[in-house]
Amino acid sequence: MTQNTQTLDGKISLVTGAGAGIGRAIALHYAKNGATVVVSDINEESGQETVNLITEFGGTASFKKSDVSKADDATALVQFAVDKYGRLDIACNNAGIAPPATPLAEVDDALWRKINSVNLDGVFYGIRAQINAMLRNNGEGGTIVNIVSILGQVGFTGLGPYVATKHAVVGLTKQVAVDYAAQKIRAIAVGPAFIKTGMEDNLDPDSRAALDDMHPIGRMGEVDEVGAVVAAVSAPGWSFVNGAYLPVDGGFLSR
Ligand SMILES: NC(=O)c1ccc[n+]([C@@H]2O[C@H](COP(=O)([O-])OP(=O)(O)OC[C@H]3O[C@@H](n4cnc5c(N)ncnc54)[C@H](O)[C@@H]3O)[C@@H](O)[C@H]2O)c1
């Protein structure tokens, strides 16, 4: 019989920003597919809640607090996974923040730096530490999934710093492929459109309907629709996919 190349059984994974929203869904899907998960977040309480959700259904997970914008935290997070579980096979760089809508010419230095420090510096620090661990996997390499956005492919009114950082992470993803494919390390950028994380509940009905209408499918996405895709692309069966941008967008970019 051929091997099941879609399972994550035996894999050691980490997810940043896994205390809420899309990151929590990714951590849950990793665990449900058999991976051990190092749940990481800047918020200890919500991260620990994700661990509890995983252990409740019999999965294996532990929490490590980490601020992705700090290089030392990125190194310590990877070291935690290696010390506790022996290796790192899969890393999902999910943590990200969005700025308040601001015309580009009015973006001040502090806002520009803040968005860059989490969304771009954070992914670079993560990737660097993760690759260094994956190079020690006896030639088996590893998989890196970067959560970008439809705004890693197109602009969006008022979101300049966010758009710039997400495009940059698409570039970093390609660079991992070019530099490390020979060592069996691969990277994929997953690009969600607008996903329901609870914030949309604060919108007035007209704004909410306008958001739904941007998607040809006629609605925003669910966090589980991203989590399921990220778990799938992290599996060994996707070994020849490297440097790709994969939209998870209900057709948003296809118009
Ligand atoms: N929600 C959407 O519509 C949407 C669409 C496209 C892309 N994304 C991307 O998906 C990712 C997750 O978004 P979300 O909507 O689930 O966000 P969210 O705000 O619901 O959750 C983000 C999590 O990241 C954590 N976090 C924030 N700053 C951090 C830091 N410096 N270090 C570590 N953790 C930190 C937060 O504590 C939180 O638990 C982001 O990269 C975002 O850009 C979201």
C-alpha cells in the first residue's frame, strides 16, 4: 500500500500568533492531523487556551510565549521546540497586525516601523531561526508556511504598510525556495481574503455587506477554511510545491 502523504503524524510544528483567529485554527488543524504543536503568541492566556483546546481532544501541544518582532524570541521559540520535542519539521509564521486605514502620505514613521516590525521583520527572524533548525534534520529538511494575504498580491485603499509587508513576505517565501530547496526545505505563502475573526461583528450592516460582496463566493471566509488548507499544504505529499503563493480567497483575486 502507498503511504498516506497527507498526514502530519509524527511531525513537530510551531505556529506564531496561535492564540486567536486564523493562527488558533491552524494550530488545531495541525494537531487534528497528527502533528505535535508548539503554540506561540505574545498573549500567554489566549495561547494557553489554544493548548487546552488541543489537549482536550487528545492532541499534543505546549505553549511558548514569543514576540515575533524580537529576533531573540524567534530563536528561543525554535530552541524550545527542539529542546522539548527533538526537532522542528513545520513552522507557520502567522502572527501579523493591520494598521488603521491611513493614506500612504500620512503614514508616520512609527506606524510604518510598527507594521514592518511584526509583519516583515517578524517573519524574517522566524524563517532564519526555523531554517537553521531544519538544516539539522538529518537531511529531511522541513516546511515553512507564511500567512500573507490577498494584499500580498494587490493594493488596498489605506493599507499601504500592510500591503508592502505582505508583498515582501511573498518575496521571502520565494527566496527560501531558491536558497534551500536542495536541502529539502520548502516554503509556501498562503493568502487569505477577508476572514471572520470576530472583528467584523463591530461593523454596521452596510459595511459588512460590502465586505461580503468583495468575494465572488458572496461571503467572508471562516478561520477553519484557512486552517484546513495550511494543514494540507504542510503535509509531505506537497513536497514539490516550493515558493508558491496560494490564494484562499473565495475567488477575490480572480475577478
Ligand atoms: N483576518 C483576516 O481577514 C486576514 C486576512 C488575510 C490575512 N490575514 C493574516 O492572517 C494572520 C492572522 O490574522 P488574524 O486575523 O487571525 O489576527 P488576530 O488579530 O485575530 O490574531 C493575531 C494573533 O497574533 C498575536 N500577535 C500579535 N502581535 C504579535 C507579536 N508581535 N508576536 C506574536 N504574536 C502576536 C495576537 O496576540 C493574536 O493572538 C495575520 O498575518 C494577518 O495579516 C488575516
